[in-house]
Amino acid sequence: MEKLIPDEMRALCRVEDVPDGQGKGFPAVPGGFTGIFAVRQGDVVRVWVNSCPHVGTPLDWTPDRFMSRDGQHIICATHGALFSTETGECTLGPCRGDFLDPVVTEIRDGVIYVPQDAGL
Ligand code: FES
């Protein structure tokens, strides 16, 4: 029997709503910048809190711009820190060795689910 999505999870979007190799932000409030963001690489989607561990600013300088030019890292627009798309660890920049806050995700039938309070 297939596991049901717990009540404490909410649907974020469909996997295909996040362009492959890029990110998509989900502001906590309409028009805001903070919240959470998803990065997709093929079938793998990871979700993070949109707050840089350096000084806490959102990572994107324009909506949905979370990836470095080469598409290999998450980048913070404020001071250019680079983060692993797999672990969220800062590998280059002023917060080297710190981590983005991961958001628990579950993908079911092509839909990404996150905790109700994620990024709020
Ligand atoms: S705020 Fe992100 S690198 Fe400084």
C-alpha cells in the first residue's frame, strides 16, 4: 500500500515547473524574496531555505536566478558564494564551510511536497 502524504506536508509545485538545471523561488509572501527555493537536476529536486548563511539575505538577485553561469552551483547574488547543489555546503566565498538550510521534500506522482511551515 502506497504511503500517504502526511497532513503536515503541502504541495509546492510539479517537478516540471522547476526547469532542469535551474532553480525556482517560492516567496513566503507574494512579491517577497525570502521563502524557499527548489533546484532541479533531472529527476532530483532539492529544496532550501532562501537565506544565505553569510548574512541571511535571499540568494537570488532576480526571481529564480539561483544557479551559477556554468549551472554547477547554487550562487548567492550578494557576495558570490557558491554552494553544492547536493549538500548545500558553501565551497567558495565568505561563508565557506557553512550550509544552506535544507527543506524536507517528498516527491509523489510528479508533485513536490514540503512541510506546511517551510520558509514561512
Ligand atoms: S550574503 Fe551570501 S555571500 Fe554574502
